[in-house]
Amino acid sequence: VLPLDVTDDAFYAPLVLGSPEVARMMLRNPDASAAFAMFRRVSVALLVAHPGHELRVHGWVERERPLVYVLTDGSGHRGEARTESTRRLVAAAGARPGPVFGRVPDVELYRALLRGDHRPFVELFEEIADSVAREGVRVLAAGAAEGFNPAHDAARLLANAVVGRSARGGLPVENLAFPLEA
């Protein structure tokens, strides 16, 4: 898992291109940037546990326009979903929601964790992994496992599993992590 440094503009070129040498050349030479513009269409994805987590990497979302997966609806204990604000933000950034977007109410996810019920996680994994393969995703960013919230850490574990399955299937995906807690 590589860190996603959301404060360093120089980070964004190698994120998409995958080659530090090419990225450095592009940063030094604007003409090279134009010549390599075709590489910017590499498929990039973001996986977050809850609506609102995309705000931690909003600049990156605007630059990369990823396919965005959101595990829960962000309803918390009040039962009011927060997916629509994230859907609007994703659209305004030029990104697009993935097939898993606020699928699970928060309470259900936490209940599954407490019961040790792995089925919802396997289903989420299968759908996200299939989508990543279908879309040809080459970069997947997700929140880091910080031990603060089990849903956040579950999203990180799902990202790791998706990247592992992709590698075994012959499609390597770069695995990036960003902090959720400052």
C-alpha cells in the first residue's frame, strides 16, 4: 500500500502514469505533458466507507475523476442517508459513482461486523472486484487502516483484497492509502 500524499501536486502525475521517470519528465517539460495526455485516461477508483470521506481527497477526485465506491449510506444511528450530497459532489468533480454506492445502512454494516457475518463483505468485495476488472482500473485509493473505526478498516481490507484479486488475474492495480483522521 502506497501513501496518497494529497498535498503534493507532483504526486498526481506518477499516480496516473505509474512511472516516476515519466512523471518527472512531464513536470519539467510542458510539451511532454501534452504528448503524454493520453495516459491520463487510465482508470482510477476511490473506495470509501462512508459518504463524506471523499472530502479528504477532494482535490485528487477533481483531478483524477475516479470511479467512486461508497460502502455505507452514512445514515449512522439516526437512519438518515447522506449519499445524495456525496453523489452531487462526485458528479460536480467529474467523477462517477460505482455500482456500490451507499449500498449498506451503517447499522447493518456494524451489526455484520459484531456478528462476525462475513457474507455482506464478500458480496461487496465480489461486486467491487468485478467492477474494477470490467472498468480496467489501474489505481485504487482508499482510506488507511487506522484502528479508529471498524468500517473504515473494513473498507481498507476490501481495497487490499480487490487489489490482490486483480493482481492474481493479471491486472495489477496500484493500491493507495490516505489518512481519514488528521
